Amino acid sequence: MSLRGSVLSLALLLGASAAFLGCGEDEVPTPTTPEPPPVPAPPAPEPTLTTPENLRVTNRGPDYIEWSWNAVAGAPAYQAQFSTGDTFTAADATYLIIAPQTSHRVESLPDNTTGYLRVRSAGGASLTNREFSDWSEVVRGSTTAPAVALDTPQQFRATDPGEDSVTLRWDPVSGAGSYEVEQREPDGDNEWGGADCEGADPGHLVEGEGCVAGGLDSGTNYDFRVRAVPADTDRHRESAWSAVRETRTAGAGAPPTEPTTGAMGNLNVRWTSDADGIMWTWDRLPGASYDYAIVTGGDLPRRGSSDPCADANYEQFGVADTHAQRAAGPIALLCVRTAHPDRDSENLSFAWAVAPPSPPAVPDATGVSPAGDSAKATRALTWTGIDIEGGFAYEMNVIADPERQNDVTPDRPADEALQRACSAGRFHESGDTDVPLTALETTLTRVEPHTGYLLCLRMKNVAGTTDWVVPDGNAEHQTAPGTPARPTRNDDRSEDDRDAESEKIVWDIETREDLHVPREPGDFILRAIQHPDKTDADGDNFHDNEVARPDAEDCGDSDFQSGDYTNPDVTPALTGQGFSVMLSVPRPTGEQQVASGSTEVIPVVVSLCIQARYGTGAHERLGPWTVSAPETVERKRKQSQ
């Protein structure tokens, strides 16, 4: 075979072979080059923002603390975090401060608050992609002492009554920047409103020690009161209201048209009553003398009578005095007329009067809500045993007497001082009735901690008022004490020598300026709660379960007085600002297994609980607990070999 034939035969053979393979198998895909693995992301850059420096307290008041720090170049904002303990958790409040501001004020804090703040620089492209510097050092701050009330204005007096105005004067009060003046009509709805003092804007706020109250109705009775407003609200708060000054504008005024108001007639009969009886007075007319009758008991006419003096038996004739003798109660009617032989009804006037009501019942523990031993703040006080005569209005005021001041005792105030104190008290309730009411009760809310409240009760009508009466012995209703200031560690007096066998912890509790708690340590319940930092709670033989730290509401719980918890004795001592509490804690010894093949000495954790109390036995009132930040006591330092 020639060379050409051999080549042709080989080509045909290869072609046939390829055709044969294609009939029996799938076509083999052309190999491809694999994709290279992804390039790993570069590591996150280290924070480039600088930590703020020189964090410091720059301002504080009774309810706020303000911190400031040095500006950080290039920082668009800062984040601050506040805590009432010296450790921080995710639950503690955070604040975003936009540059160039370099300060933050935490407001609306309770009295005697100690707080801690830290700050860091904040940046980033969006709210969800922020960048932060490291936190600054933690700086502690405290609110200032609560503002002290100004003295109550004294010698409050009304002079120069005109037909539409009355001039009011009082003595100056140290620390006052202005004075607030209020008025009301005694026979109205008993709501106080701002007086319209001449030249003042607003009309009820004056800078000096006087007010010409205008816009009044002629021949009308008005009550006025005044209180001092502080010039420096960080140091002082408003004073209590002064004693109420009752006065009447000039002019006859509009005579009452209904006898049920209690009086009628041009002689302007007025009355007062005290424990000795009822006394009436009336206006003097030129050259006139008077006949009068006092009607009591079964001779009294119907209260709704349009002419209650029609059957009066006049026994006093031609008297020149303008007052009537005292009469026993409980209810009496005076009828008086000018003594004229031909016109015996000329200027006939009358006034119904009543003796002071019976004192309210002495308050007891059942009237305190929640119960005095509940370790909760008192929300309400209830008085019982209140009796009201029909046909008269009644009025109740309360005197707030902080226990630390204790101005109200069985002997003080008394007589006229008691009447002034009740008149200056806080309005509580008023009303009227046409029938006698007995065994009433009344409840006071909006009460302050560690404060006694004295209930004052009197009766009145358009012509006069009784003296105020109070429970026997000036007996007060007492609220539970408030929450004490949180105990804070005194680093100067505490001793944390790791080479010593024990650690000495000293806490400070500030009470001096806080009227809502007692002053001395004997009036507080002190309870240290000590426990290991970790224990074997799940039974796996490893001490790796954290033991719960007590919150304030746990301080009185029996669960925190047994088991892993002990209550070592503490030693209190009086200080200039309150008192201190000292505890010596032995350093822990003995290693515990914390993981497979690993042992360590478990630290001890100690917290101090404190609760204020007032009284004893059935009269005891227990305030809310507060608790210090937990203190950790480590093992003794290992000695080098």
C-alpha cells in the first residue's frame, strides 16, 4: 500500500472511532478554570477618636448635677453615661451630646443623690454605624442640700379698706426676692386666687413688703395671705403661707336675700365662738341704742324662716354697747334692733351662730395607707370621728409638721398661736349641710415623708366662724420616713490592704439637711448583706454561678438572711453630715473548683442596706430601704517565695 493510502486509512479509522464513541456516551464538557477564593475582609480599624479628658463636676443644685470635659478635636459628638452606683451596666442611662457642647446636666434627681458619670467621643457615618473612643475616668458628683424654706412673713396686716381695695403690709423676710399674695371670699367656694396688687405684673407677685389689693367688691369680706418667694432657688424654697388676715371692704354691700346664709340686716351682725361660748358684735349707728334677744334650744325658729325674729323675746333694752353677751351653744340666734319707741323694727338684723365642733378623733395606725410597717412611702392619711352641725358650712385645714422640726406638741401651739397656725395651714376640704352629720371621715393625700399632720376643723356662715378645733393633745397623723441617702464608701477611712487579714469598709450616710429622714443612727435599721461572689448553684461541682446581689426591695426579704447570705454586725458613728457605718470583712480563704482542673479563692461581696424608722410598737412607721453599691473583698495577696 502506498503512503497516501496508509494515511487515508488511518483518518477513516479515527473518524469511525469518534462516531462510535458519540453514540454510546454523553459528551464530556470542556474543563473550566475554578474561581479564586474571596479575599478576607481587613480587620476593623482601631478607634481613632480620643478619649475626653478632665471630666469634672462644674455645677450642681438640689435636684441636678452637671459635668463638663475638655473638647476633643474632630469629635462631632459625645456619649455620656450616668449611674447612681460606681459601676455601670447596659441599663444605665446614656445621653448623646452634639459638639461643640462639652457638658451635660442630669436633672430631676431625688434629694441627696450621689451620681457617677463617664463620657466618650462619638463619631461615625450614621446612627447605626457609630465609632466610639474609650470611656473616660468615672467622676462622682452629688446634689446640693435640699433648699431650705424661707421664714414665714410676720405681722401681716390689713389697713385702709376702701370700697374696692385693701392695703396689705408685712415684715421683710431675709432671702426673699418677692412675695406672693392670694385672696378669697370666706363665704365663697374657698378656693384661693392671686390678688391684683396695684402696679405688679403679674398682679399677685410683688417685690416689696406691701400690696394694695384692688378690684374688690364693696362691703364684702375677704381673706388674704402672703408667702415669701426666694431670690436664690438653689438655697431656698417658698415659705409657708402667713396667717390668714380677714378684712372687709368699705360700703354697705349687697344685703343677703336668703336667710339661709345665716344673717341679714343693715347692722352687719358678726359673731365668733370659742370654748367659752358665742359672742356677737354689730355696727354702731350715730346716737342709737339697741334692743336684742338671744334665742337658744327649743325656742329656736325654723332655720329657713324668712323672719326668724318674729317671736323673739327681747330681754335687753336700750343698751349702748354694740356687742351681746356670750351664749352657750351648740346653736344660737341673735336678733338686734335699734331702740326707737315708734319704729321698733328699724334696722332689725339677725345672725345665726354655732359653738365650735367637737374635736376629730385622735388618729391611729389604721388610718395610714399603706400600713406603717410596709416599708413603703405613705400615700394617704385618714381621720375619723368628725361631727358637723346642720345649717352651717365647715372647713378643714392641715398643718404639716416635719418630725425633725416638731413644732406641734401637746403644749405648742396653743390658744391664739393654734388659731394662727390652723388659719395658715393648707386647705384640705370644705362643704355645708342642712342636717347634722356624725362620724364622718376625711382623707389627705399628697403627703410628705417623716411629717406629722394636724387636722384643723371649724364651722362658719356668712356672719362668722368658730375657733379651730384639733384632735385632743394636738395629736398628729404621722407618715413613714423617706428613703435615706444611698450609703457611699468613704475611701479616706476605708482600708483595703491586700496584705491584711481583713478589709475595713466605711460607708457615709448624709442626713443633716434631709428633713424626710431622722438625724441619728439609732433611728435607722442597718443591715449588712454578705455573700460569696459565685457558688455551685446548679450542682455541677463548679463554683461558677453568680450569686444575686440585693436590690433595695430585697433588703427586708428573709431570703437574703440565710443560705449563701449572712448579716454581719456593723458599727455606726455620728458625723457632722449624718453618720458613718463601719464593717470589718475577713478576707476569703480556701480554694474552690471553678472549672475542670482550675481552682481559685472566691471573692466576698458586701452591701449595706439602710431603712429609717419612726416610733415604736403599734405607732412604728418604717420607710423604704436603700442599698449601697456592692463592695468586693478579694483574697489576701499571695506572698512571694
